[in-house]
Amino acid sequence: MNSSRKAPAFPGLPSETTGHNIHHPRRASDVAVPWALAQTLLALVVIGFASHSFVGQLDALATYLQWPPHLVALLLSPIATELPETMNAIIWVRQGRERLAFANVSGAMMIQATVPSALGLFCTPWHFDTVLTWAGILTAVAVAILWSFFHRGRVRAGYLIPISVIYGVFAIIALADGHG
């Protein structure tokens, strides 16, 4: 064994000697807890301000387009909030790691589907109209199709792209319903 290549200090993560561009401490004791806490706090502050700005822009766009705010949020929020996850997924699919890509995107979507949805259900008045009903139906259809692909082990990058057509169908339904 080559003594110049040390095993990673954290199982599952490559060490700095493996050629990856990931830099992390070699031992858990090398982590500066105050520095990690400061970075986390700064990230949360930036996320808070950016989220406030994003919601304000969605509201302004809804007013400009004369659309209901929930429709603008349903159409644009998934694009903006899932873009980083989508970029990771594209990279992983190109590397032949489709299951990792799907797990990443579905995990992020699961988090977004639980806490914000619960807050929305409990803290806002809900008036289900045709557009919201179709949003739920088409989401269930997309989940069922993806589940069947993964259950049979037949997921390839080319299979994931047509699922996005469902998003287009939703946009057409929303516009045809008079929200555009």
C-alpha cells in the first residue's frame, strides 16, 4: 500500500489526497466549532433576506400580471427553489448516478412539501379552486410515474425529462382557467 495516500478521516468522504476538490479537516478535532456556527448563522441570515426579497418579487409580479399570488408561486417558486438541486442532479446523471440524483431532488422536495405546506395549511385561508386541484392531481401523477420507473429499476436521464411535460400541462391548465 502506498503510504503517501491516507484513508479519509470521515467515512464516505474523500480525503484531500484523493484528487477531489473537496477540502475538509482530516480529523473531527480540527473543526473550529465557532467558525462553523458563524458560517451557519451567516447563511441563515442571507437565506432569510433572500427569501423575503424573493417573496416580494413574486408578489410584485403577481400584481403586474394581475394573477392570483398563489398561481405565480405555484409556477415560479419550484423553479427558483429547486434550481440548485436540479444542477446537482444533472451533474450526477451525467456521471451515471441517477439514483443519487433522484434521491437528492426528492429529498429536497419532501422537505419543501412538509414544513411550508403545514404552515400554509394552518396559517392561511385555503380556497381550493380548479387550478389548485389540478396542481395536486398532476403532482400525484408525476410521483406515480417516477415511482414506477424507480420501482422497476428503469430510470435513465432520458426518462426524467418527459416528466417535466406535466409541469407544462399545469401551466396550460392555469392559463386556460383564466389566471393569465
